[in-house]
Amino acid sequence: MKKTWLRAGVLATVAIAVTALGVPASANAAAGRIPWRPTVLPLPPGAGAGNLTGSDGKGEYTGTFRVNDVTQVVSWRNGQPFLRGVPSGYERVDANDENSSSVIVGTIHDYETMTSRTFTLDASGYHIKDNPAGYQEVTGVAINTRGDVLGEAYQPGVPRAVVLWRADGSAPVVIPETGDVSYPRDLDDDGTILLASGSGSALWKDGVLRKLTPSPSGWAEGYAIRNGIVVGARSWGGNQAARWSTPDETTGLEGGGMAQDINKSGLTVGLVPTPSGPQIYGNGAVWRGTVPGVVLGPSGYSLFRPQVAADDGTLAGYAANGPTDGSGVPVIWRLTP
């Protein structure tokens, strides 16, 4: 489940002949590693740049693209795009995640009232959630396999809050921001919330908060969680991709600057570091467990960033030429000889 947390400007351009481990593709081939190979998906007519942010792990990929001057949700099935529409009364829709039942979660915007609400989208259409009392903006962050939805609530003049809508239809759980609770990152299948906490990260479940230790580094932060395993980054001679099998100790992921997403089998996707470049991170990286793999860039693009680790073992993201705001052409990657 992919989360679109990466801020604009944290981008770098690197040569497409460099693989996810920062060494020539020929060297990786000699090492016997089967690469993830890219396919650039076709854009719908009138579409500009965007980014894939979710997959159902069954061949559907979904993201946010600007089409005919409207920012909206686009999905691909059998490699072909189709528009998901914008409900009447709203001007913009952003997709952030998708679960194995092909349910999409994200944020829908009403420019007239200056409000934002969390939505889910399935085969029957959009389902827009009511904002908790006292909050004008609630962004949809993540959805888990059973259909729990994670959001973040804003209101000028009051603390932010983490919002959890459980799939059983009960009233949303609202967790106000404190010194230990900040913005949400991701949602595990058992309902555990990964969130920012102070200068690090923590896990919240049923009112119990447990911080992730940065040990043995001095700083670490988690960005995604699945089946209790957290992936993110830590300080280790610069930023290094990291993995928590428990909350108590991190393990570095070879060749990575950060890890962004993890699937049900432990396949992890992230980015390589660029310590000597103008930006912190470069192109895509991938690991099966803690074993590094190879991500190849699509021909004609210098920047390629897989950001979703789908449950079928494919990757999804975007490619571009030169620094962007986190968008480009949609790309999927498959593990093929």
C-alpha cells in the first residue's frame, strides 16, 4: 500500500543505466539477479503527469492524474486506463491507497466550501465520509485489507488529529495530536496505526502507543507497515533504508536511502541515496525481505520511482526526465528475466 508522503523537491536525476543498487546493470546481471523490468502505461486522452499510488495486487493500478484540467482518479485494468470521475459538487479527487478488494481511499475537495473529506471508491462508486465534528479538512491516508480507513484531520486553531474509521461501521476513533501522536503514516491489516511521534515513529492500537526505537542509530522513522513489519529510514552514515521486524531494533537495507512500501510477503520498495548529488534520494530500490534486488528504468527516462509494492509482486510508480513535483508517466515493474 503506497503512501504519497514524499515532499516536492526531494528529487534527483540519475542515469538510467544505474540500477537500484547504484551499480551498472551489467554487474547486477552478472551477479545473477533477476530484475524488475518496467512497462510505461498509456495515459488517457487529455492527461498530464501523475503518480500511481495503489494497487489491488490483482492487476489493477490506481493513481492521481490531471485530465482535461481536472485532478482526478485514474485506474488501469489490463494495461488500459479508465477515469473514475469526480462526484457532483466537488472539484478535485486524489487517490492515496487501494486494498485487495479494489477499494480506493483518498481525499475529495470542495473548493466552494473550502472543505476536504475522506472517500472510499469501489465498483458501486464514491462513498464520502462525514468529517468528525470540529474538523474542516480530513484527508484519506490508507486502507487495509479488511476495509479500515485511516485519515488525518485539520482545523485552524486546534490540534490536528488521527482518524480511524473501522470497517464495522462504528463511530470514527479520533486521536488528537500530542507530543507522542502526530500525523498518520500507514495502517496495518490488524488495525495498527503507524504514525509520526515526536522526532520518530510509533505504533498505536486500541489506545496503546508503542514507540519504534531508532537503535542502534540515533534517528529513524517508519513510513509503511504490513503484517507487523515496518519499513522506513534511519541515520547510518547518511540516510539508510531500514526495516523493523519488531519495534525494538532496526535493520539496514543494503543500497537504499529509504524504504517507502511493503507488501504482504515482505517485498519492499524504496529509493537509493544520492549523498553527493543536489537531492537526498535517487531512483528506485527493491528488497525481498532484506535481500536487495534490481529495478531497471524505462527507456527514455532519467528518473524512475517505484513507490508501491503490490501483493502480486509487481511495483508501481512513475518516471520522468529531470526533477519533478513527484509525478510523471505511470509505470509498473514486473520481475522478469
